[in-house]
Amino acid sequence: MGVLDEGHVEVGFEQETLTIEEAVKVLLQGLGEDINREGLSKTPARVAKALREGTRGYRQKAKDIVQGALFPEAGLNNGIGHAGGVGGLVIVRDLDLFSYCESCLLPFQVKCHVGYVPSGQCVVGLSKLSRVADVFAKRLQDPQRLADDVCSALNHGIKPAGVAVVLQCLHIHFPNLELGFLDSTHQEWVTVSVCSGKGLFENAKATIWSDFLSLLKFRGINVEKTCTRDSTGPCWCPSQSSSALIPCKIETVHQMVTAVTSILRSLGEDPLRKGLVGTPNRYVTWLLNFEKTNKELKLDGYVCGKMDPFQPNCNEEEMHSELNLAFWSQCEHHLLPFHGVVHIGYFCTKGTNPIAKSILQSIVHFYGFKLQVQERITRQVAETVSSLLGGDVIVVVEASHSCMVSRGIEKLGSNTATMALLGRFSTDDTAKTMFLQRIQNTPTS
């Protein structure tokens, strides 16, 4: 779809939404889930709504936003220089956007910076720059294509002397299910910066680019390593380089891939478009990380002498803690990822070896790779650790949720904290405060 042929005609909105819901049911059943269980019964409708909201740019036209937003503004009639509506650079920085990656269908975050040089003695309402950028962000994208789409639409709509777009993008990088927690160097984000320019900005070495980047640096925005539209590096999406293989449940996997393909069509996309070829397979491969199984939690034969929860002499016990245990999970309400860290504290009899970090990480790992909600994983980790020790456990989970970014409040950088208190930690404020202070004094990993 060309950038100037923006938007799709809205045909059969309700029917297409129902198609997405039915496809989501196929995906849930492929994961071995009961689509009627509490917590999942409304998931198909929620996912369909989120996808519709997150791709509403297909149903919008940038030219409708720009029309009527150009205002006369006189510049210098005589003299040397650029000002007002005659050649003066205008930029809008730090526009927070999100988009869906066309390679894997996971949302990615965007910091967008737009600049233009007015011409024809007129300027555009600055809010329109953000709205035009959002139209193209709300489509299945990759960073360079997004930058080019926004740049071309603004150049066509406001006819400036030049327009430039710089994007700083972050894509979540899930670890391999089996190897993710063995690799201490794993990076949770893939980052890339891209740019696009028209008119005066078409020459990457033009002075106007130096002015643009200088105004960004003025507020601490460093984009020195920005790629150009001619960059030929590897695809930024981690799924493109993943060596994961789809499990050998051929019929089930085929049904899930077909379901994702129908979702793409319902959103108004062409599954055969170059950027989308292979996307259904990659999405299903990733989703199967959260397949419901009957695997048991293996704790390597861990045995700990359990404490007497009614033991009056607390002087023989001491608090242990393990902080910043990484976890990754999948929201069962919207089928979007969330991830963060788990902090665990517990009392243990003096002289007794504390629980090994690997055991606690295994517990977190076990409950993380499921369709989950943060409140549940907090409780499950606390109860499992408590079953090993016999009582006094505190668990704090801090997480970032994709659904907080890609729908609802659409707030980049927001996060959620939950806490579970068992045994003494539920009644002893001093012990609870001591543990929370440890978290405050330790930087997150």
C-alpha cells in the first residue's frame, strides 16, 4: 500500500472483528488452554479490540489531518536569514508512539522526532505532526518503513522546503525458553535509530541535518549512530535471527498459522506482502513458548529443614533475600508480553543454607512461561517458596506490560509492582520494611 493511498475503506467492521476473535480462540486451543475458563473467556474479544486499536492507522488518512491545519505566517521580507514562515527550521521532539512489528506482531516502542522547514509563508499546526506520525505507527511496521511513510506523508501534505523524521525504536527481546536464564549477557531490548528526509534533508551531509541533530542534543537526545534509508544491516527484529523450531504438532501448528494469517487479512493487510511473509510462522513459534503443559516443577532434589511457624524464639532466624530474578511472561488477557524482575525474601534458621539462587530462578522461570497475570505469578512464587521453608516469605514483582503501552493509557515507561506477604511478613512491619529497603538500595538489573 503506497503512503499516499492511505487508509482502507471500512467494510464489515463487526464481521472482521468476529473473525479475529475466532482466530484467537484457535490460538488459545492450540496452546492447550480452555477458552471458557475464567480469565480467558473474554480474551478473544480483548485481543481483537487491542489489535483494532493498535492498527487503526489503516482506517485513517494523513491528508485529512493536514488539510485545514496550514496557517499563514509571514517571514523576513528583506535582509539575510531564515525566520517564521520563510525557511526557519521547526522541530517537535520526543513524540511517544508504539507500533506493531510486521515480522513478529509484537509491539515496539518509538521516540519520534520530526522537523520541517516551512515554505510558502505558512506553517502547520504542531499537533498535526504528532497525529500524522501516529497514523502510520498504528499499522504493522518496521522502523525504516515507518520513518519513510511519515516523512513522505508530511512532505506531500504540507509541501515544505524540507522535512525530516528521526525514530529511536525499542523492540522487546525474549530469551530462548531453554537458554534464556543461562545467558547472563542477554539484552531485553533491541534498539535501532533510523531517519528519513525529503527536500532540503535528502542530502544526508547537508548543514540542515546538523542543525536538526543539534536541537535534539540540546535536550540530551543523542542520535549520532542513526542509520540512513540505505542501511543494509540485518533485520532488527529478534525473531528473524531466532533458531527456534516449531514443535512437531503439524496439524495444530498449521491451524494456528492459518488463524494468524486470517488476522492479518482482517486488519486490512496482505499476508503475501514482502514484510509479512513468514510472520504467521514466527508469531506461532513465539506463542508456543507459553503452551500449557503438565510439566512438574523440578527443584533438583532440594530439601530444606522446615521451620516451626510457631517458634517463639526469632533470634535463631535470619532474613535472606534474592533480588532481581528476571522473568518473562505472557498476559492472558491480551496475549501481549510482560517482563520484569522478582524479589524474594524469607527467614531461615541460622546455620541452615539459604535456597540457592538457581532454585529460586527455576521457580520464577516455571511460573513465568505460561499465560499469566502478574498478581497470580506473585502469589504462586510466594506459595512455592513458602512450601519449601514452611512459612515466612515475601515476594515483590516489578514488571513492564506491553498492553500498558499498546492500548489503554498508551504510556511508555509505565510499570507495575505487586507484593505477596506470607507468615511473619504479613504481621511484622519491621521485617517487611527491612526487606523493602534492600530492594530500594539495590539497582535493578
